[in-house]
Amino acid sequence: MTLIAFALSCVLAAQPSTDDPDKRPAAAPDGKQLFAMYCAACHKSDRFHVGPSAVEMRKLYEFKPAEFMAWCKNPQPKRKGVIRMPPMAFLTDAQLRAIHAFVIASTKGKTEAKVKDNDKFRASPSMRRRPLVQRIFMPNAGPAAIAVAIDDRHHFCWDAGECRLRYVWLGDFIDGWPVWRGNGNALAKILGDVVLREAESPLPTPNNATRKFLGYRMRDGLPTFQYRIGKVEIEEHITRDRAPNTLARQFTLRNAPADWKLEFTSSERVAYRSSDGTFTGAVFAPAEDKRESFTVLMEITP
Ligand code: HEC
């Protein structure tokens, strides 16, 4: 499954909640069904997904149903580099107990599965700084927004509809719960401090207008966005630079005219620099031999 498909199915699978908790029958809750409905979007049986596996839950809570229920009603930020689990306080004690019983019974004799390398960024609970990519409805972005956690602290929202970076924030990642609850037009909440809001950017001069998103592929757990502006084909990869508080925007271009310049958005908290060309204000002109591949660094004032 492609990542977009995975993330979408995750979001879609997690929209069970049009039913009213008060109208659900209190008797004989079905743990398996409840788990599928309220937990499985983020928890798989034997491997880390958005959250830890049921196998890991069993290790933590096999003989502690009360603590398991307490966690579900009021989950805390515990692991690094993951989203916060949304509280499940709308489930009754009987329902949570049934889910606990299902988790324990269904993982009997199971162990954590070995995962393929290319799944590791979201699959290994021990990889603390695992990047995370989520296709989710975000504030101040189009419906095709993609939220990316580069690491524990650096995050950005890329808009696949408009083919551009929307904003960068520092701090925690997102709270997807408003979206997962599925009540209409809800947007995920940004849990941090936005340091850069991009205008249409990078804006090429001359601007040969129409943008088309071509998809993305993964490298080192992070997406490389592929899009077209006019005839120019662009690949953009946003990652951490070795320098502290610095993000690197790596561009690869095809069919770019010789005089192509890119205008970035000025921000008081972001300083641009590049050894692959020159900046005049926020307008970047790649050096002649770097026209097809250059990196722009964004140093963020924390
Ligand atoms: C939207 C995603 C999401 C949903 C839905 C979700 N969880 Fe979680 N869950 C997480 C994440 C992420 C973590 C890890 C949080 C952390 O460590 O900070 C987690 C952690 C846990 C843990 C481990 C607690 C610990 O002490 O380490 C348990 C148990 C758990 N979830 C149970 C459930 C159950 C039961 C449900 C359904 C009723 C559920 N979760 C629904 C995302 C989710």
C-alpha cells in the first residue's frame, strides 16, 4: 500500500463516531468489534502503527485492566515522535474492559513482527526520532494537505493541491482527534509554534503559472514531492540540516529556463542561505552549475 493510501485508509477507517454513545447498548460489549471501530486505525495486532501494537499493550497491561482503562480515558504523551493518543473517555468501563479482554486474548502467544526496512520509519517503537507523514485536514491549507513530522520538534504542512509548502512549526506535532472524530469539517490542531507561513512559494520568476502535483516518494522516511510548474518539473525534499535549528529544502529541477529564480517567503524567524547560488532578499538565483539541483537552508530562530 502506498503511503498516501495508508494514511487515507487510516483517516477513513477512523471515522466511526457518528453513533451516539448514549444509544449504544450497555450489555455484552463486543471487544473485537469495539477495537476495530475505535482503536484499529492506529493500533495493529503485532506491529507498531500510529501507536504501539496490541502485543505491546499486552506486555504493559495484561494483569492491569484498571490501568489500561485509565490510560484509554486519559492518555498521556509518553513516546517521542508519535502523535498524542486521543482520549477514549466516551467509551464505557464495560466497553473498555471488553477491549482489554480482546487485546489480551487476541495476542496470546504472539510476538512483535519483524518489519521491512521501508516500513521502519513508522513501524519501530524503538526509533524515537521516526518521521511521520499524515494525510489529514489541516488548518490554513487545502484539502490535500500533508502533515510531516521531520523529527520530534520540526514539522511542516505541504499542500499537494497547490504544490507548495504552507507552513513550518516547532514543538509537538498535531492533534488529529477533531478529524478522526469525523464531525464534518474539522481540522487537525497544530501543537506548536508556527515560525513560517509561506505565501505562494517557491514562486518562480518568470512565473509560468499552472502547478500540477505528480505524487511523492519516500526517502529516509520523508516524502520527496514531485510537481510541475508550467513546464518545469520539480522534486522537493524537506529535511533537517546538520546545522542546528536548520531545515534544508532540496530541489531537483528539470526543464528550468536559465533565468529561473525562486522567490521564498520572508519571515522574521527564518533566515535563508545557500551555497548553491545567491539570495537577493528572499529571491534565490541558483549558480549556473547548480541550476538542476540545489539546496536552500532555512535557519529558524527558535
Ligand atoms: C488516533 C490514533 C489512536 C487511536 C484511535 C487509539 N490510539 Fe492508543 N495510542 C495511540 C498512540 C499514538 C499511542 C502512543 C502514545 C504515546 O506513547 O505518547 C497510543 C498508545 C496506546 C497504549 C499504550 C499505553 C502505554 O502505557 O504505553 C494503549 C494501551 C492504547 N493506546 C490503547 C488504545 C485503545 C484501547 C484504543 C481504542 C479504544 C486506542 N488506543 C485508540 C494512538 C491511538
